[in-house]
Amino acid sequence: MIRSYRVPAGGYTIRVAVVPAIAALVMLALLVSAGFWQLRRADEKRAVLVEQAYRGAKARLELGPDMAGEQTVDQLRHRIAIASGHYRGDLQYLLDNRTHNQIAGYHVLTPLRLEDSDVHVLVNRGWLPVGRDRRRLPDVAMAGELLTAEGTIVGPPATGLALGPAGFDDPGWPKVVQQVDMARIGEQLGSPLLPFVLRLSPDTEGGYTREWQMRAGLTPERHTGYAVQWFALAAALVVLCLWVALKREPPESTDER
């Protein structure tokens, strides 16, 4: 039997059952906690957008072989950069499971050997559709003449849905890979690789579809909206509990003599 208590409050009585009350308090704490977590995520996303705008407004950074291991990805992320060198059209990667407008495709990742060095930077040249037959890979051939590529420095692309082996050991080129393993790519190049990816600018030739998203995941506004929903659920729970627990007491009857 569930133990309950009755507490008089004016013309009302508050009836509190111990187990349901504890369950309601736990649920209330979870709802409020989820709301504040969404608010913190909104603040974090706003900070990322401010950082993107600040770093994107800086002068273009020229990539050089001396940058290998000198600075971390976090120090350079979102900077606009240029790199002069030669594309390695013979050693390219197709990052699988990348969608655009709900169409399956690849991101074309091409190493660029920096001018007068053996250091490479991995360039994301954009998105291509898979096509009707997965066995026929798209033609991503590149000439090896000297050129200058401009883009934004980003970290390696996030790991997508892995549908099989990583793909680095498959024969032939380009290789269809499920994730970007910078260490493996460096091994296959046989030369140093800068620890970040240059996401090719839409204005630079030699790329494919490049409608890059400036921010990943939910926007700050969406997080705030979800926080409001969690707090609204918490308020609704409080109102429901009060409605269930609070009962009006009938007036006491008196016998007239």
C-alpha cells in the first residue's frame, strides 16, 4: 500500500503520496537539467560562430612545409588559407556516405604537395554523387600543374556511417574510405602531411559541389527552443502534480439547535 500524507492548507488539503512524489521530483529534476543543458549548448554554439567570424576575417594564411607539427588544428581552425603546389591526382580518396540534398555521394579528398617540398596538405575538393552503379567510381582525375588553392582550415571530417572496412587497404586509386585517418594517409603518401584539411573555397577552380555548412549540428536558436520546451514540460508537471494533490475541503457542517 502506498503511504500518503494529508496536509491542511486553508480551505484545501494537500495529499502527498510518497512514491509518486519522489518519482515526480526526479522527473522534474531531469526536465530542468535538460533545459539548462540546452541553454549551455546554445552558448557554446554562439561562441563557435563568433570564433568562425573572427578567424575568417583575419588575413589569409599561406600554408608552408614548416607548419607540419608546428601548430594544432584548434589554433588554425576556420582560418582562410592558400596553398601553392601540385595536386596528387594519382593518390586520391573518396570519403563515402556524404549526402547533399538527401543524395548519397562522396567528398573528394586530394593531397596537394606544397611547392618546393615533400609536405602535403589534404584538400577537400567538394561533393560528388555516387551515381547509379557504385562499382563505377566518378572520374576525379587532376592534372599535376602548379596551382594555388584557397580554402578554410578545418579538422578531419567527422566519421560517417561505417558500412564496411575502412578502405585504405583496397587495391587501386582512388580509394573509397569510410573515415579520414590522417596517419594512414600520411603513410600511403610516404611524406609528411599537415594535421588538418583545407576545405576548398567555392571560388577556386578544380572542385565539385561546395555548399559548405558554416556550422555543424543545431543552431543556437534551436537549442534555445528545445530549452523552452523542456522548461515548459517541467512547469506542466508541477501544475499537474498540484492539480492531483490539491483538493478543496468541504465546509464543516454545524448542527443548529
